[in-house]
Amino acid sequence: MGVKNKSEILLETGTNEIEIMEFKINGKLYGINVAKVREIMVAQEVTPMPLAHPVVEGIFKPRGTVITVVNLAKYLFGDEAGNGDRDLFIITNFNKMHIAFRVNSVEGIVRLSWTDIQKPDKTVSGGEEGVATGITEIQGDLVVILDFEKIVSEIAPRTGIQAEDITKLGERQMSNDPIVLAEDSILLSKMILECLHQAGYKNVLKFDNGQEAWDYLQTIQDEQALAEQVSLVITDIEMPAMDGHRLTKLIKTDKLLKQIPVIIFSSLINDELYVKGKQIGADDQISKPEIGGLVEVIDRLLEKRKNSL
């Protein structure tokens, strides 16, 4: 059961819509952004790996590609009670990695507006440790959209953002250029902010989603205010209320704001979405967790903008 003909699924860029694939684990409904899904297949026999994380079942090799298999039931509930003979593997691709997640069933694909997806309350999501990136209601059922990036970074910390990548850039100068950051993940935004501060960018205004960032940008009325309030925007793609593609499109079609450099920093930077980001005017796109690359692009775009003023 492939999800390869994505031209039929991926939406027009910048419309603030998302395709959610619903699946079940232990009778409960969860969701994943279709943009992360490459294929669905019947669960295969896997080869266990010594000293692997307890939720990693092992590896298998479909069509010549070695893929790690994560048992989501064990991750979410601490056991494997939900495993069954009809289990499926959802083969994903994000952060430039292929990973299979075992689920009990796939229920279908639903198109939603990001405005229909709510950020979980910290008391429900567990604060920084929460695994839910969003909650929505589909045909009367609550669906929890899982934070797959967090799951993977928890299982394999070296795949996440690394502060040492900033150290490798060498001695840095301090900068007071105002940077707007739109990122919904509490944990990731904290790590990004720490790395940007370490890189010398101390004046970073962080917003929880594209809508909040856009509301702030809409307060800018003239060139002087623009120079004082924002020099560059960094945005994730997946965010409740307004996604990063919609935010980028709004900025780049605004008469005053279009001169602001926009960097898309997302786990979803594959060939297809890179093209879509270019179509809406993104100045550059960097795949998480390449924080060192992000800083280098910030340096270049800010220097370019200063030279053009």
C-alpha cells in the first residue's frame, strides 16, 4: 500500500491545509502528516540489534534499504500488548532518515486546515516532554497527532539538534539583528534559541506558530519599523493555526514585508517540498537538525540584506 503518488495528495502550497493519516494503536486513534509518509506495508520480520533502545524492534531491508523499526505501542504504553498478526509498518521519511513505525491499522487520510488543530495543553502533553504535537477532532473522534521528531530524537539523541555544531563554527561576533522564529515544539524551540544565542544572535523573538508570527509582523507599518523589528524570519512547516508555508507565502506577497529573508527550517525538507518552498519565495530551506547550516545561512542572508540597503 504505497503513498508514493504524492502529487495527488500534497496540497497547493500556502493554503494552510494538511493531510493527516489516521492510524490505531491499542484501539486509540493517532495521526501523522502524510508528507512524512513514504509507504505502508504489512509488518515484516525484523532482525534485532544488540544494545538498541528498548522500543526499537530491529531492522529490515525492503528493496535494498536498511530501515529501523520502532514499536509505537511499546513507546507509548510501555509494552507490546497491541501487536497483532495484521500490524502494519508506516515507512516515514523526515530529518533525511527512513524509519518504520509499527501500528495496528491505518484508518484513512483526512484533509484539514491547520486552524482545526489545537496545540495540547502543557498539563496534557507533559510540557517539554509531551509527545503530542497537536489534537484534532475527525468525525467525532479525537485524534492525537504525534511528534515523530521528538520520538526519534529521544530514541537516538545524536539525530537531534547538537549545540556542538555551533562550537565548530569558531569564534562568533554578537549581533542585535531582530530575528523572528516560528516553532511550535517547546523542546525544539528551546534548543534552537540556545544555539542561536550561542552563535551570537541574542535578539530572537519566538512565536508558537505561524499565526502568532504573522500577527506580530502585521504590526509593522513602515520601513523604519521594519528595520527595527525584524531582519529575518525562521519558520518550521508543521504548526497549528498557521503552517510555515502559509506564513512564507503571506510574507512574500506583502508589499512591505516581502524584502524580509525567510528561512524554512523543517524536518520535511525533501525534494518535493523544497520545490514548493521555492515556489512561495523562501530564501533558503534547511533540514532539521542541521543547526550549524542554519546559522551559516542566517549569516549569509543578513549580510546580503545589509549590502542591499
